[in-house]
Amino acid sequence: MWLYLAALLGLYFLRRWYQERQTVENLTEKYVFITGCDSGFGNLLARQLDARGLRVLAACRTQKGAEQLGKATSERLKTTILDVSSTESVAAATEWVKGCIGSKGLWGLVNNAGTALPSGPNEWLTKDDFAKVINVNLLGMIDVTLHMVPLVRRARGRVVNISSVNGRLVIYGGGYCPSKFGVEAFSDSLRRELHPFGVQVSIVEPGGFQTNIFTQAVENLKKVWNRAPSDIKEVYGEQYLENYYQICQYTVNIASSKLHPVTDCMEHALTSCSPRTRYSAGWDAKFLYIPASYFPTSIVDFVVSCIQPKPAQAV
């Protein structure tokens, strides 16, 4: 019996491997719009897809980022400036995309733009701090998607939303993890709604990678502490800050500096005839964070409590 079961599983994975290796035809005629292309995953993906011959429409936050990307790519790639937290900016970018693609439709929409500033223990933050992150990572992504989906539907294309392992397992406070949980929920509902139109929605859940998002969040931690109320500082203590900072810095230091495992997942979601619903990028995502998200809460809480520093007035 076990031999038959193993054979069936082997055939299943062999069939899936074969299907996932089949690529979409006429890729050089496909338009893909990517947000957050100044640096990190978005920048690398734009260059990666451009090298493969796709028609990349790259949205950058700054003019400097757009100019640098333009110099590093072919004439096929076009750039625009986009602030995903501004509906006016999103609407303008949508009109720009319409002018670029004409009647062909938009094959791929990659919602990559994100931020983790400011981050830190929840009590150190304000409602506005949470809103700044959620407005970009979740509400901005939703706004871009709602504007672009009619164009994607016309092409029966793909939507690729960049979430995180922190959308499955919470390790620290602030708006980043709630925003990524929201990305997961929105993507699931969007996938089911767009399936009848032939549009496929994929979620990419990267593990630890050295991008500007997290290095800036760690550097910004002491600024968050400095503006915290005095009673909060007394409860936690300076030693808590130092230990928390060292843990965050260590996490960034051991993170992978090679971003291609993430962009390879994005590329596969856009170019494979059989894209996956979810992609886990990075060994820590596959063998630590995602499995741990299924553990009993008591076990995860115990492990995290052993790692986190103790506040000065802990009981």
C-alpha cells in the first residue's frame, strides 16, 4: 500500500514539475507593470524581465530611481513615477499604462512596493505609524489593483502580490505584519473572483532578504524609541532597546543578500503556463517560518518569548 502511495505522489510531483516548466507563448509581446522598482526585488525583477524580452513598465518612487533603472536596461523598458499611497498618483499611472499598452491589455501586474517604516514594539508606536505602513503595503496595493485589474482582465493575465512570511507568522510589532496578513486575505479573495475571467493571482512570501525595507527599519528603531513617552521608556528600559536592536541587526545580517530566489518566483508566476498560488522564497521561509505558522500558538509563543528581550518591569 505504501509503495503505491509513494508512486502516486511521485507521479503527481513529476506531472506538476512538467506543467510548471511550460512557458507562456509570445512573451516578447507581453506588458508587465511593476511597482516599487527603485531598489530591491522590484528593481531586480524589472531588469530580469527586460533581459528576457518582456515589455516592462516600471513604477519608481523617485525620479533618481527611474533614471538609474532606465540606464541599466534596454529601450523596451519604460518608467514612471508612482506613489501607491496617493490615489491621484495611481490614477495617473493607470492612464500612462493605458497609453503604453494600447488595446493589448496588461499581461502582468506585480504589486511589489512596500515599506516597514516605522517599526518597533507596538507600545512605542502611534496609530499614524501603523497607518503609514498599511497605506502603502495594503491600501496602496489594493488601490493599484482596482485601477489595473480591468486591463489585466482584458489580457487574461496575471496578478502577483508580494506578501511575506510575516503575513503568515508574526515576529515583531508595528504595521508591517498586519499589512501583509491583509495582502494574503485580499489576494485570496481576488484570486477566487478573477478565476472565471481567466486571470490568475499568485502570492510570493519571501523569507529574510537584505533589502532597504528592513535595513532602514532597523536604523530607524532608535528614532522610534527617542520619541516614545517617558512612562513607556521606564517600563521597557534602555537595556531592552539595546537588546532588541541587536536582535534586529543580527536578523538583517544573516538574511540573504541574493535576491534572485524571490524574483525567480515572480518571473515564474508571470511566465509559466501553470503558476503556483503561493511561492515561498528562501530556505528560512520553506523550512522555518511557513511550517512554524502551523504549530500550536503556545509553542510559537514560547519560542518567541525565549528570543525576545525582557522589559525592565517584566513580572
